[in-house]
Amino acid sequence: MRSIVKGTILTFTIITLVLAQDFKPHSIFNTDLANTAGMWSVSTGPRGVWSGSDLDKDGRMEIFATDYKNGTVHAFEWYYGDTLVHVWSGTSKSTYATTPRWVQTGDTDGDGLGEVIIFTDYSQIDSVTAATGNPVPDSTAGLWVFEWDGKTDNGYSTTWSRNLLTVFSDTLAYARPEHFTVADIDKDGRDEIIMASNGGTNPTYGTTSTTHKAYSEDRFIIMGVQGDIGVLPSLVEEFAASPRDTDKDGVRENKFGGGSPQGVVIADTDGDGLHEAVCFSWNNLSCFIIEATGPDAYTQSDTGYKFADVDDWTLAPSVADVNSDGKDEVYVGAFYKGIVYVVGDKDGDATKFQSTEYAAMDSLATTWDAAKNRGNKYALGSAAHNNAFGAPAVFVGHGAGFRKYDFTGTDIFSSASYTKTDYTIATGHIDSLQTGGVNKMFAGSNVDGDKYGEVILAYQGVSDSVMVAGAYSKNHRTFIRVLEWTGESTALSVKDIVLITPEDYKLNQNYPNPFNPTTSIEYTLPIANQISITIYNIMGQEVANVLPLQDKPAGTHRVTWNGLDRQGNKVASGTYFYTMRYGNFVKTKQMTLMK
């Protein structure tokens, strides 16, 4: 059933996307809420999603989603048509309250093997030793990189992690990157990690140890990797700048507007061919620019600006060249006040940042909520893509809805240059268990391999400072919605996709059990896949391989074990285990041989 749904947007989420007309929400899925033993039963959705690449080079693009509850990242892959398959999960696990808030992909060591990149934890110090005079780094905290092994389908098995406490010249005891960007900003052939580090405010981690300088950990840091990810590389600081204290001397100079780093994007705002990191902070939504002038060489803008006249912030800005003049525009939304700002160059020099080079493009809120009561009104997220399927457009959303801006005028700083359309996706099209508000999103690429581009929305269901209790915080398990450009439709309609999770692979109890001398093992595959089934004894030693790794079609299959080991000898009575391996996942059950 098709329906046109329009409404009023209450606040913001920025998405910049290249689309010619309208979208249809092409997917929404929930996991089995009754399956409390399943891996998704305790999840409350992602803080952000990222896509647009085929890291394992199998011809299928992946979607990477942060797991806000469980402290890791998951990969989904388009299998065929509208089928999305969960193919991999990271091994990181946060022990602190701050779990991965964003995910990026790149190639930081320049070896041609794609990487999945996240940050975990806020405190870089082990909680057990934090109160002592000799605290030690927390092994779960910091940067996590998962690199494709170069041969295995979805084989992101090589893991490298670095705690940030001792990496940089000004030690980071606390570092919470809400947002970061991975790109070759200095064009040296290796991607850098540009992190917005919301650090601690004068943190102390021991009664007899040195107290960190006030606000010194609030910094935008450009990190580079030296060496191969798989061979103990080093993480180096190529450049760092603080919006609070440029000299890192503990004095609140606020040269660039002050505040805690929140968001950073890579752009070429002045069209000179050099990349800039456009940096936004939480304190009056301040902004300044770092420009890469060559390999490992950077310069800062001469000043910064505060966009808002009250405490305000954004999670993720976005970039697009909406007027196709060769200069990128940057769009950012003020969370509390609901104002959308645009940043653009006028003088041909990004480092000469002027107050005339940004403006309020639109206001989504009629009044400012002085109590900062987000409730069920607010959501956050942004994405960008240039010239994928037509003229660029900007999307600013809340909850399950958004406002669409088509640039139809001549002045990027004028609200009158944007044609605005409001959309609200009715929750009834999903079900009563919809959870979460839209957080950081991805947009623009043709992810599923048809001729239309997608917007991928991350739904965060856990209540926190961004998504407080309300209609969008029900702690259920709706994860991702995919919006697809139709190229012709002016309506929004819902089309469910098929989500394949590891739980959809069924390994039944062997029959008979106990058995003598043979038993059958039945298994069911939701899609065609490579499968193996192996028998182990109670010592974990392989006894027999009843199904060597091979391709099997979707459906129910059966294998038989005759109680013989790999050499054809009868095994002893006792307990055995049979394990089915499928991609990066396994299922195991127990059986008993009696004689």
C-alpha cells in the first residue's frame, strides 16, 4: 500500500544526498523479540551506520553498524534483491559506558586491504587501577582496526587496537570520539584518522599521580599509521589543535570558539585542491578549519566562529557541492535550537575564515527549549554524497522523518535558494515496536546493486543524553531502515527487506540421541552458503569431519555420522559435540554415543 505522508519537522538531523526526486523507505526490520537468547536480544540499535564500499571485493557492498549496547560493530551485506545478510561482528568489547558511536572504513596503512575502524570507551585507564598512583591503560579502550585478510569472504579477522593514553604528545586519559573521519587528507597514499576527541575536563586518575591540564584533552587530532596493520604498526600524531586551548597549556584561551570537539568532516571549501578538516565543537557550535598543505603538513584557519548564541552542538556535519561550482559546502545543525547552518568560502582561502562565510540556512524549531528537553522530538545524524543520481539535495530529519532541501536558487547562504519539503514516515507502517530515533546516517551510494541510490538510517533505541525516554526510546530492536530513491515516485511507501542473521541458520538436535551406531544431523540454511560440520570430543579434539567445507543451497539438509573417526576407527562411548561453521559464525550442539 502506498501513501503520502507529510508533516512538520520539529528538529534536525542533517543528511546531504544526491537525489533527483523522492524516496521510498524500502526496508525496516525487527529481530525476533521472543528470542531472548539471540545475539540481538540485548541490543538497542546502532549509534551510526556506514556504507559505500566493498571491502572484501566480493561484488557486494557492506553496511557497517555500531552496536551501541554491546560495544562492537557488525557488518551486513546485500546478498541479492532485497536480502540483507549479517556476515560479521567485531571482537571489540567496551568495558566502560561509552561504546562505539561511529564507524568508518578506509586503508590507513596503504596496503590495499580495506579496514573497519571504531573507537571504544571514554576512559583510557583501567578502572581497577584508576584510583591508585600507578594507573595502567585499559586494553579495551581506544582505536580498533579490523582489516580484511585479502582472501576470505568477509574475513575482517586481523585486529589491531591501540589505547590512546600514551600515544600522543599530550596524553589522553579520556577520549570520547563521538564522530571521526577516515580519509587521505594530506594525499600521502595512506588514509588518516581525523578524530574529534571530547576529552575530560581537568581529569584526575590517581591520588598521587599528575593531574591533567584543564581541557587539554579536548582536541581535534589527525592520526597516521606507520607500518603494516598486521605487523605491529605505530600510531602517530600528525597534527592536533584544540578549540579551547591551542597551546595545550591549560589556559582556556578559546581562540577557535572553545568547546568540546564533536564533529569533523573533510571538504575542499575553497576549491584549491587541498583538503580541509572542518571542525565543530560543543559550545555555541563553534567552528574552525585545518587545511592539509602537503604530506603530514597542516595549517589552521586564522580564527574560528561561534554559530549559536547559546550552548549548542551537532553530532555529524555533512558536505556537498550543491551549486556545482567546485567548492564544497558544509551543512550542520544546532541540536538544541534546531537551526541549520551552511558554511561556504567567499575569498578563495579556507584558512581566512570570515563571519560572512557561514549563515543560518533554515530554522526547524519555532522556540528554543531552554530546558534542553529532547524527549521524543530530536534525533541526530548526517551523511553526504555528490552527484550520484541528479541534483544534490540536503536532508534534515527528526525521529523517523526529515525535511528535504533542493538547491534551486543562486545563493547558498539564503534560505530562499532552497525548496523545502517535509516528510514524516508513519510508525504504523512499521509496527508498534519501533524503537529509536535516527542517529548518524549514510547516504548516496547504490548499495544494493540496482540503479537507485540509498539512504541508510541508524535507529538508536537506548536512552541517553541524546535520546531520552520517549516514543523513540523503547529498547526494542529495530536497527536500520533503508530509503531508496525511486526516480519517479512522489510518495513514500514501506517495503520490507529480508534480514538474514546468524540465528536464521538452524542446527537441529541429532536423531536419535543417544545413538548407536549412527545418527543424523539436520540443518537448515536461509540462503546458499559455504558450510562445514565437524565432530569434536570433550577435549576439543577433532574426531571426524562429516561435512567438509562446501557450497550448499538454501533449504534443509541432513548428514549422517556413523561413529567412526577420520581414520575409520570406531570411537568410544561418551559425549561428543558437532559444530556447524557458516561464514564467520558457528553453532554447536552436544550428543551422546552409547554402546
